[in-house]
Amino acid sequence: MALDIFKRLQTYFEPLVFIAVGVWGAILVLLEIVTFQKGPKDIVSQRKLIDRIFGKVWLRIDKMIAVRELETNLPTLINKAYGTVLEIGPGSGNQLPRYDVSKIDRIYGVEPNLNLHDALRATIKQNGLSDVYTIVPCGVEDSTKLADYGIRAGSVDTVTSVQVLCSVPQPAEMARELYRLLKPGGQMVVYEHVESEDLLSRWVQVLYTTVWPYAAGNCHLNRPTGKYLLEAGSWSTIDLETPKEEDAWMLFPRVLGRLVKWGAGGAK
Ligand SMILES: C[S@@+](CC[C@H](N)C(=O)[O-])C[C@H]1O[C@@H](n2cnc3c(N)ncnc32)[C@H](O)[C@@H]1O
């Protein structure tokens, strides 16, 4: 019991470390702006400021996060991607080494944060994906821009979403839109952190979410993303791992797995 309380407290303080890194990122961005080194106009756009801060933070911690993910089933899941792939929010490209290129026709990486594009381009090159990977510079909610790249209803074999649905606007609507983009038999591969099942932890998540989005690129801790995905449409396969029991009170419980859209077609 005492151990449980200790673990809980430890978990509840963890986001403070990230917020501190976010404050450091904000100071760097403000210094760049006031000394006219880069993008003084960004100061009038909250979104651009949040993206720049997130760019600084993410490029410091992305490799560490990729190593942590090796303890999960995520690399195996990404390896199942095939055909036309829509990777939402690729960031600096942590998932790229995990794709099996022999099964892929094209990957569209929809990344709105321009501060991450240089790193993403470098990762594409390092992994020999230059011929198949296209960066789409917009939010995944921008369906007009996606259509310019041929990403329309029923055009995608695989959607990959790794820690992104926490940051998109209107996530329930977004889940329905991703379902619409999938071909019948197409699959959605997800690894997302979600709302906690524990009441106290949910309150803590809500509390953190008052400041967390500013430090973490508009990320929200308290989204029931698994539910949004399940309700997005009819799935023929639902292979989602729900958070383990000991995760119930954690601030970052995960939903991890694969959903297959109802209909003919499917993996090559
Ligand atoms: C925590 S990072 C995850 C990066 C990457 N998926 C990975 O596995 O390393 C979240 C990413 O989602 C992106 N993102 C935020 N809002 C988005 C949106 N509306 N559409 C697409 N991507 C978005 C961010 O720019 C960022 O690159």
C-alpha cells in the first residue's frame, strides 16, 4: 500500500520534468525572437510559438523515447504497415526504421510542425526511404491539402498514429475522418496515451492539461482516444491492448494495437 502511494506520487510528479524542459525550450525560442535571430513574427501566433517550443523539446528527447518504445510491441506493429501508408505526425521520424519497405508503395508523412522537417528529412535519407516517403506539410485535419496529394476517402491501406491523436484538434471527428480515408480492409496502427481509468489520476490529468499543451505541442493527457477509434466506424478486427492493470492509475496509460476496417481487401 505504502509502495503504491509512493509510486503514484512519483508518477504524478513526472510531467513536471517535461514541463521544465518546455520552459527551457520557451526561453530559447524567446531569446531567438528578441535578438531577431529567427522568426520574430512567430510571436503573434500562439500555434507557431507552441510548435517552435515543441521542436526544441522533441529534438532533445526523441531518441530516448524511441529506445523506450523498444520495450513495447510498437516496432512489430509498425512493421505490419503496407501499401499506401498515411503516417500522421511523424515528428523527427522515430518510426521510420521500423517500416518494412518491401511491403510499402508510398508513405505520406503528415507533419504540420515545420521545425521538425529538417530532422525528418535527415531520417528519411538515413533509412533509404527517399523514393517512397513524401512529407505533407499540414495538419491531418486539412483534408483539402491531403487531397492535393491524392489522400482521399478510401485511398489508404495503412494509417499509423503514434502519440499524435492527443494533439490534433477535434479528435473524435479526426478518428472518423481517418476511418473514411482507409480502404475497406485497410488497417489503423495505433500507439496513443489515453485518459486514465482511475478517478484521481484523471483529475491529475485534467489539472496538468491546463499547462501541458503549451510545453508539449498541444498534447492533451485526458483524451479517451481508444473509445474515439472504436466508435469511428465498423472494424472487422479489433486488436487493441488496453492498459495493463498496474497502468490504471498512471498518467500515460497506452492504447496499442491494430484495427482493420470492415470490408474486402487487407494485408498483402
Ligand atoms: C509526440 S510527437 C510523436 C512523433 C512521432 N509520431 C513519433 O512516433 O516519434 C507528436 C507529433 O504529432 C504532430 N502533430 C501535432 N498536431 C498534429 C496534427 N494536427 N496533424 C498531424 N500531426 C500533428 C506533432 O507535430 C508531432 O510531430
